[in-house]
Amino acid sequence: MSIIVTKFGGSSLASGSQMEKVKNILMSDRNRHYVVPSAPGKRFDGDSKVTDLLLKLNQDIEFGGDYMSVFEEITERFVSIKEELGLDIDIEARLKDFLNELLNGAGAEYSASRGEYFNGLLLASYLGWDFIDAKDVIKFDKRGKYSEEVSLPLLRKELKKHEYAVIPGFYGSLPDGRIHTFPRGGSDISGAIVAAGCSADLYENWTDVSGFLMADPRIVKNPKSIDFVTYRELRELSYMGAQVLHEDSIFPVYNAAIPINVRNTNDPSAKWTMIVPMIEHEEDRKGITGIAGKKNFTIISIEKNGMNSELGFGRKVLSCIEKYGVSFEHMPSGIDTLCVVLQDSSIEDTLHDLVDDIHRICKPDSIEVFSNIALIATVGRGMIRQIGTAATIFGALAEAKINIRMIDQGSSEMNIIVGVGNNDFDRAIRSIYEAFIRQMDE
Ligand code: ASP
């Protein structure tokens, strides 16, 4: 027998009919033992997420707004799910108690957490599964940092008592018992924690998309989907802004080396993406995993004759940057040159002072500053064995007449990053993507 932990996002649980789909998915594989729900999300364009309504409710209470109309809207969302599914649970009374708690100062985090809590109660009643309150098993320390040492033993003990259970996402409790939430979107983290807590064989993350795409569909038309991606590739892609699960949200399963399957609630048989610790026996793997990028970087390019033999030169440059509380993104270097890539937003007001400091302290021959740079990462675990990956990228950019301002290959040989002008960003991504697809189809 294997154990699968499932997490369903807000749009998968936004209405009674969505919950029916969730039930069918859960019942179709009895290895799916634990489910972590989000709060009801948007049912259609322009609809509200219940978490947003709950935050507004608390704000209206604290600042004297018309809180009753928001409360009614929230009540309507939960009651309509209850009625659509014909559930026998007094959700109305629980909601009224909750409003009183808020009126007595329970606060924003408590309010926000109730979206998952009430949705979890409804789902548990619909499935006939046990309900485990996340406040009893997911714990934060007194500074609000998630505590794995406290949570995992608690979860392990509790989950053993339940064959099938619902554990609401997004929140847990502080040592004094008060409710504390993860950052927005944090049900992904809760799901990963529950998966780690029962040493699951698989963590399924059900959303409204069919896995991850190789490139941003707003830039590339109908990009291919990614079937397998390693945690490290995911980290590179999410850092570069790809629409994938954020690495911060999956650290609990990462640490436990549990694979994650990203699937579509609205189309369970559609393509999916599997995120795995590593993949063996892929010697003949062709092509890349994905392309992602971000705009608005500045490159400070420093030149000094004999830089390679000057002891402490790099340290001096970096300490100038550190003085301004800025962290650098990349640092490609040559014999007599060194480039530091910084986010525009981190040096908006300090660029001139920073360059002056580098001049004064490091005494370079010249410093050039290039702004409005976009970074594009081509990521693929196969690169390390493949000949010609860099040639394909540079060939594609040359063919599209795009000037490359910077090149950086990560030491893991899993990604190649190029810097191009912000205004070449979309074209560069499209040409790199198309060049690799042509090769992979050959
Ligand atoms: N409901 C929370 C939010 O909207 C958490 C989540 O859905 O993951 O951010």
C-alpha cells in the first residue's frame, strides 16, 4: 500500500460542482489518504477569492467599514457549497460564532485562516472523512517561523490515527495557541508538510492547469509541457520567474525526497508534471527542460589590467555592494573583467554612490553600467552531457539579430543564462524555444 497526499487549490474547491470533481479524484485511488484543501477560489473571471473577502471582513471590522455585507458574501459562498452538495452541517452557526470572535478582536490571520478551515469542514463532511485541525499539527515558533521539529512528530502521531482525513491548508498555530498563516498561496506548503509528516510516497498538487509549460504561454504560442523536472531545475526555473510551484513552498517534500505530481482537477487525465529529486539513466536525453526569464537588471562591468592576479579584488567589489545592503544575482568574470548583475529595484537610488565607491576602493581602469537588461535562463539537466546547447542558444539569438550583453553558465552545468536588452526579451525567449523544439523534433 502506498500513501498519497493530495492538495487542491482554490479554484478546484470553489463550488459544489468543483468539490464533486475532487471527490471523484479522491475515490478513484484509495491510496489517496490525506487531503489538504485551500479556501474557495474564483469561480469565474471577476469573482472573489474567499481569503480576500475574509481579509476585507477583518479590515472593515477594524476600521469601521460595512462589514456585514462582506460577511453575507462569505456566508453565501459556504452555504451555496453546503446546499449544492446537500450536506448536513450547521455551517451558518459556525460562521456566526466566527463573526463574534472577529468582533472581539481575533484578528486578520485568524480571519484569513477560516477560508481553509470552513472549506475543510465541508469537504470532510462531503467525503465522510475525519477532520484534523491544522492548528493542532502545524506549529510555528514564537517568531512565526514554521517549526519542523515540533510539527512533524505531532503530524506523524496524529495521522496514524486516521485512515482518511482532511487537514486544512495555509495555517497552523503559534506556541501560545494563536492562529498563524503562511504567506499567501501557502496551502502548497501545508500539503508538502503533511506529505513529509506521513512519509508519503507521492504528493499530488491539483490545480487548474495541466502541469508546467516549457515557456511562458503569454510569450510562446502553445509551449510544450514538461513531463519530468528535478527539484534543482525547478529551483532555477522558479527563481527566474517561471509559473511553476515556488521552491519555497515545497521545501518539506524536498527535504524528504518525495516526488510531486502537478495535475489538473478539471482534466484529471490530461498531461501532468512530475517533480522528482533526481532522474537516473537518462544518458540519451535530448533537449532542455524549460526557459524562463526576468526583466530589469543592471550590469556593472569592471575592467582592470591584471585583475586575475590582484589578491582580494573580488572581495573589495563585493564589500562595496554589501555596504548598500544589496545582494548580487550573478557574477561572470574574465581575466581582466568582472561583471556584477544586480536587480534594478535594489539599486534605484544608490547606483551612482555605489559606482563611485567601486572607483575609489577598487581603482579599476574602467567601469561601464548597462541598465534595462533582461536575463533569460535556459534550464536542462541534460546539458552536462549534451554537446551544442550553448551553440543552439547563441545561434538562435544571432539569427534573430539579438545582441547578447552577458553570458553566465551555472557551475552545475544545468543552465545557461544570457543577458539581453529588455526590449528583446520576448523575441529572445521565442527564438531560443523554437530552436530547441526544432532540434527535439528532429
Ligand atoms: N487561501 C490562501 C490564499 O488565497 C492560501 C492558498 O490558497 O494557498 O492565499
